[in-house]
Amino acid sequence: MSDVLPNEAAETVVDIPSPRAAMDANAVKAAYRRWASVYDALFGSISTFGRKRAVEAVNALPGTRVLEVGVGTGLALPYYRADKRITGIDLSGDMLERARQRAARLHLSNVDALLEMDAEATGFEDGAFDIAVAMFVASVVPHPRALLAELKRVVRPGGHILFVNHFLAEGGVRLAVERGMARASHSLGWHPDFAIESLLPPADLRRAILQPVPPAGLFTLVTLDREADDCASPMVA
Ligand SMILES: C[S@@+](CC[C@H](N)C(=O)[O-])C[C@H]1O[C@@H](n2cnc3c(N)ncnc32)[C@H](O)[C@@H]1O
């Protein structure tokens, strides 16, 4: 992992997520009802590299039971190795319908289930999965810390949790642009001003592996080991 960033920022982070406009489950569903038919064309290609990088990382990890949260239209589904058994969940029935069509069209026999379910409160048993992966989802869910807590609950101790996402820039023009764009969060369906601290408390941020992902490091792949003493109680941001 040559491009792993030393996670120096974690030392100075305080446990106060950046301000962000809340988007509840109904707002998420409404936004993705509008986006579903054009999502692949508009957002598919810019995020392809991040999706491929995340699934490559999943494929390289031990364990076969994989939960993909916020599976959307299923753009990542074809990249999983055949021996990984995939359960995909999403809040949006409209996005999920497209994932189901993709899985059927491509005969993806390792996709076990595509379920309409809230990633912050799933119906899965503790430790049901070896790996959970959330691609471009953390900045969309209403309560990112609740998402993290739920993934810690459903991933077995010793398993892995991965996120690939855009996180708020630390400065410069990009920071100003992202803060400006945040006003459009509800119509965009995601938060351009989403800071990594909104998702990871300081202890997790210290031990997470962060890898920049092209284009231009716009996205970051976060890999977190699910430790035996991980607290799985929700810490809502
Ligand atoms: C930006 S899209 C990403 C889709 C897909 N992961 C990809 O890489 O293209 C975000 C997805 O997260 C879903 N989502 C948002 N909040 C959710 C929640 N609480 N539980 C499950 N899915 C959620 C949305 O419905 C949407 O399909």
C-alpha cells in the first residue's frame, strides 16, 4: 500500500463533526427517486475509479460474506470476485430496482440479495458479515456515526469496514467551493461539505488507513479493522 497517508490529522481532531445540513430518510428517497434514471450517466464515470479501488480492496481481504450498503444502481456489483457473496441494501427502491436489473442482466450469481433496508438500522444479526463496504454513501445517510455503529455491529470482530467517499477539503479553493455547494445538499442528494470527522470519531480516525483515490485525490478510501472491543452503540452525529 504505497500511497497510504500517514494519518497525522487524527492527533489534532476534536470529536465535533462539521456543520452539515441534515437530510432525513424521506429526503434521501426523494432525491434518489429523481436521480435513479440518470445516475449512471451523470455520476457513474467520475466515481468508477473509487468503486473499483474499493472492490479490489474487498476482494483482497479474507472472508466471503460481504455487505454493500447503499448499493444504489449496483455499479460495483460486477467487480466482486466470484467467491465473494454479496448482500446489497439501499434505502431507495428506485435505485435498488436498477441494481436488480443489472444483477439479472449480467447473471451475477454471487449476489445473494438486494434488499430495501436502512443502513443505519439493518435487520442483520451481530457479526453476520466479514466485510462491509459503503461507496459514496457516508455523506448521504442522515446519521453517519449511526451508520458506522451499525456496520461495527454486523461485521464480525476481525472483519473489515471500508468507505470510499468525498471528504471536505482542508483548505484552498476546493474548501470554499465545497462550502458553497453545500447549500444544494438536498437537491444533490449528498453533502459536499462532509468532513471525515462526521463519520469517524478520533480513535477510529487514528487507526483507519486512508488512501487517496483518483481523479486528483478527490475521493478517499478508508479501511477500518473491526476490532473485538469496538463499541457498537450508535453515536449519532
Ligand atoms: C451516491 S449514491 C451511491 C450508490 C452506489 N454506492 C455507487 O457507488 O454508485 C448513495 C446511495 O446511498 C443510498 N442511501 C442513502 N442513505 C441510506 C441509508 N440510510 N440506508 C441505505 N442506503 C442509503 C441512496 O439511496 C443511494 O442509492
